[in-house]
Amino acid sequence: MSRYQPPFTITPLMLNLVIETGELLGHWAALSGRNSPLLRKENRIRTIQASLAIEHNSLTTDQVTAILEGKRVLAPEKDIQEVRNALLAYENMPGWKAWEVKDLLKAHRVLMAGLVDTPGQLRQGNVGVYRGKTLVHMAPPASQIQRLVEDLLGWLKDTDIHPLIASSVFHYEFEFIHPFADGNGRMGRLWQTLILSAWRAELAWLPVETVIHYQQEEYYRILGQCDKASDCTAFIEFMLRNIVLALSEGLGRGDTLSEEMSEEMSEEMSEEMSEEMSEEKRIDHNAREREIIQLLRENPRLTAEELAQRIGVTSRTIERYLKHLQTTLSIQRIGPTKGGFWQVN
């Protein structure tokens, strides 16, 4: 049991925000399931663009989308590398445990590869955080970093505080410790998302960073306020308000997107399924879909290639069926392409 206890107070506002978040999550879960995977892709792109924009990355959501789709983008190489790293980090996130030091280092290695000299290593020197030319935070000395990180992760593993609050406490404490030479801001936001998604999987797709992006001055002001008070209560309240705001905005945006996506899906599926019908017009498509669903019930981790081998068709044909089954909400992909699994609804 960790003896370390971060300094904060549970307030009535926090409890009210936790309750409000729970109510919104019911609607969010239904929406993310109904509009998966396009809404998830949209939110992931917004999350990455906003998190990196806070760190002065110049790429737009359209450019992030282009990189995700493997298209060429004319932009500074450093900005492109940051996006590629972030996409890979969020893809790998389900495989990390929030309280493991080794996973924290792995995540930093992925997120900062090609951007710093020693990705995945705790800093060896002392650092200060500047806003312009003004020193706003002097981080703890390098000699204490290993102990502080282990204490914080130990507390996170053992605490019975609600994950909404615990993730916000971690976020603040992580920024206070500033364990890496660079990349601490994006790592703190990534790790809060990891903690939240371990509690509720749908929160892996919540673009809290988008809301913070438009409140950067307030974000940094409250960090500074908590530093002076040696207490992170105000930061917890700030983050909980932003989670509520992100959920509310996401629900409104999802309603708008659902019509656009249904039209897009209809066009895509009409074209693809008509092609499929011409290729295999003698096959009973409903029977084949039932066969795929039964195989996925028996083994949710089957790949498209393995399904194709069992059924006796091409991988491309299976991918069309899987896509169609997702649009009808018969199945849902959980986790990344490699390492994830299919959930039969």
C-alpha cells in the first residue's frame, strides 16, 4: 500500500461533476457504439491535433487526417513526426498499465521518438517551465525524480478514489514532477486518458484536449495556482468541468455527424455490396454474415485473413463483410487492429 498521498480535498463541486459525468457517459456510450468507428476516428484526430496544438504544433485536423490515411502532407518534418508518434501512442495505449513505470517509459519513447535525444528516459538534469521569459515552475531536482514517479504510480495503483478524480490528481502531480526533459504536457494528457479508459473504455475516444486547447491560459493559470497552494483541488475541479464539457460537446457533435456518416456509409456500402453481389451473386449474404458472427463469437480475436481461410474467400471479401456488419452494429471492434478483438452485439 502506497504511503504517498497527493495534497487535495474532495469538494461538493467535484462530487456533483462526477455525478453529472456519469449521467452524460450513458448517452456517450450509446453514441460511440452507434456511430463507431467513424465518430471514434473523428474524435481521435481532434484529440491528437488539439494536444499537439497546445505544444505549438502547426498541423490542422485535415492534415492530421491525411497523415492517418497515409497521404503526403506539406508541413515541417518535426510537426509531422509529432503526429505520427501520437497516432502510434494512442493506438498502443490499450496495452499499457497506468501504474507501471516501464509502460510510462515505453509511452514516452513512442511519443517522443525522433524528437528528443533520450526518449523513454527520466530526465538527468534540472528543468524549469517558462511562459515566455518568465519562470513559472521549477520542477523537483533530477535526483528525486525516480522516487517521486514511483510514489505517484504506487498511489495510483492503490487508491480507491474515483477514477475521474484520481486521473486528474495524476495529471497535476505528473506536470509538477516534470519527469522528462521534454514531452511532459502531452504525456500527462495521454496518461489521464489511459487512466479514464481503463475505467470506461469509451473514454479513450473523448477529446478532452480539444476543450483544453481553447482554455490554455486558464489551464496554465490553474497549474500555477495549485503550485503556490501546494494543493491540486482547483486543478481537479478544472479537469472535471472540462470532461463534462467535452462529453456535452461530443454528444451534440455526434448528432450532427450521425447524419453525415449514415449518408457516407450508405454510399460506400451501396457501391461495395453491389460489387460483392456481382462477384458472388449466388452466395447467400445473410448466411455468410451469420457464419462470420458465429466464428467471432467462438474466437473474437480472429483476423480477416483467418476468417477468409475458414470460410474460403479472399481477405478483401471478408473485410467488406466486417465493415458492413459494423455499420449494422452487429459487431464492434475493440482495441487496435493488432492486439484488439471483435465484440458481437
